[in-house]
Amino acid sequence: MSPLRDAKTLVVKVGSSLVTAAGRGLDAAAIALWAEQIARLVGEGRRVILVSSGAIAEGMQRLGWTRRPQTMHELQAAAAVGQMGLVQCYESCFRRHGLHTAQVLLTHADLADRQRYLNARSTLRTLLALGAIPVINENDTVVTDEIKFGDNDTLGALVTNLIEADALIILTDQRGLFDADPRSNSSAELVEEADALDARLEAMAGGTGSALAKGGMLTKVQAARRAARSGAHTVIANGREPEVLARLAAGERIGTLLTAKTVPLAARKQWLADHLAVAAKLKLDAGAARALQRDGKSLLPIGVVEVAGEFERGAVVACLDPDGREVARGLVNYSAAETRRIMRKPSSAIESILGYMDGPELIHRDNLVLL
């Protein structure tokens, strides 16, 4: 039996292909069916947050554009126009079931800032307590390349962590994750269940730089890995399956179940782990990387061999092992300029070099999360 049967709080992400009519704006009939299924779940006592694509496609339809624009400002304009139709459609569909909707637009900057992160969490929890259905999308009208989530799979996972949901349901036009590309390998088999943190999943999903990686299955696997940090299971399933949400919630196995088998991170460390835009990178020697990963130690200046980028005290920085893999990230106690002066030096020398010592650690273990 699927663990979704006992899930009380669900984040449901629906892709563009499931809410638009082949590029011709929104599919109102399809959205009505999503509203009906979600209303049924709410009637069972579950809390549901909906992450929905479709704003740009609707904006293009309203503006009479036949080709997706290439410039950022035109995409933002299409999103601004389309968001009106998207929210209007969801509101009218949910109203038929006696439910209110709430529009929530987020950017990475909203979740990267600790105070705004906490505010967003409080708002979403309040909306759920009031019985409203939050309809979440990326704030495309103000987003830039530097702060955008990049895809609603990632956004769905971040929201899952934000409210500590029990499960993330990613609905797409594919059956789920296959062990090979089914388009080129007729013997590819559906992965019915796996550990969300299994390193082999990314290779199955196509790997970085492949045709599948851009907005495809890879982002869904990465979203499942991220959701697992807060203890949430993820299902990747075909949204065109009849009554898919009701069946999944009843415990039926559909698509691919990626389970969370690790102890959930504390809320503050979830925030650190989900801080997508790190200010800079610190390259560590083998001993420092081992001390973080194996021994759970703090990062000391002596273990840093290179500082890439600029940052101020309190910024979130990535920690790389000698092979360039990110092994941890955390809140740094010293600025980039100060770190360059004290790196490769013992902690006892910090005060004599800088004239003060905020602490012997560059990143204290309480402010550091392993990845």
C-alpha cells in the first residue's frame, strides 16, 4: 500500500500540458476536473496546495501570439496577462465546490530571505487552516535569470519543504520514471518504487545536458530528492489517468513512487539546504571535506584552499570537496575578503590576522547542512 494513503498534507503540481489546450490557452474542462478531484480530497480532511503552470500559455492566447516569445520582458508580460485568466479559471471551478482559492506568487528571493521564508510559511499554513486552496506559481512578472526557480517541479518541492507536507505529487504527461529512455529503448521499464536519494535515479532520468534533462524527468527526480529532505514522499504519475488524485490518495500504486527514508532535516537546515542561489563557493581540502561529511564537524579556516565569489558575513556559501562536488552549505561567519586572509590558517591566528575573532569556525556545524 502506498504511503500516500495516510498523507494529510499534499502538494500537487500539474504541468502545462495538463492545463492547456495544446498551446491554445487554458483547458477549462481539464482545470474543472482537477478542482473536482482536489475538492474530494479536501472533503476527506486532507489539506492540498496546488502548484500550477499555464500562465504564459494563457497570456499568449489572450495576446494573440502564436509563438512563445524569446525575450524576458515579453515572457513576463505574457505571464502577467495569463495569470489573470489562470486564477479566474481556478477560482470559478473551485467555487462550484464551495471552496475558496488563494493566489500565491513566489520567487527564489522570497525563500532565500529567512524572514520572507517564515512569512510565506505562516501565510500558507493559515490559508490551509482556513480551508482555502493556495494556487502557487512562480512570480514570472518580476523574476530574472538570477532568481528564478526555473521550473515548477523545483517550486513544488520547495513548497513541500516550506510547509512540511507529507507528499509531493508531480503530474505530467508521462507514466513516470523509466530505467532508460522509452523513446529510444523499447525494453525500458517503469520504475515503480525507489529511494528518492538513490544516486542512480538521475542517470535514469537522462543525466545533465541530455534531451530529457531540460524541463523533463531530471527536474522531477531532483525535486523528489529535495522533498525527501523534509520527509516527504514523491509520486511522478500521468495526470491523464482517470481519477488519478483520488486513486493515489486511496493508496493505489500509479506511476513512480520515490520514498523518503531519511530523518527529516530540522526546519532551519531545510532552509539552508533549499537555498538555491548560494553567494559563493569554498573549496576544501580532503581532510576538511571528510570532517564535515563523516565526523559532523564545523568548517575551520585551515581547511579552505580556495574562495570563489564575493560575500558578506552571514551569507549562505557552498562547500566543495577537492573534486568540485558540493558536499555542504552553510552560513559563513566571515566575509570573502576576511576568509581569503584566514584560509589555510589555524583558528588561533584569526584574531591576530583580522584584529578580532567572531568565532573559531568559518561555518559552525549548527549553521551547516550536508548535501
